[in-house]
Amino acid sequence: MHVANSNWTLPPSLPDDPKRLCIVEVHHTRINRRRFELLHWARSDWKFQDNTTLSNQAQVLRWAYLDL
């Protein structure tokens, strides 16, 4: 089971470890829905585990590190 092991952090603060997964609350503007996604911050983008980039139509609301 994945467990968030940090407090929720709000943008513009970003993770400092690109290898650690985060649980990220995202607002998908096109469909007007909020979802939780497993992502990691790599250089300048939020990415999924398969390294695809989070859509630019999605707004990150908050994030927390996961303890796997």
C-alpha cells in the first residue's frame, strides 16, 4: 500500500527528488474533474511512471511524497 509520508505541498513548490513518486491532486480543466495521480517531477514537467507528461490542461493543486 502506498502511504503519503509528507505534508501536502502547494505549488509553486516542487519536489527535489525526480525519482520519488508523489501523490498529486490534479484539476483536469477540459473535463472539470479533480483526480489523484501518481507522478514524479522530472526537470520541468510532472510525469507518469511511464514517463509520459501530464497534460498542460491539468492544473496541479497539491502534492505529497509517497513511501513505497
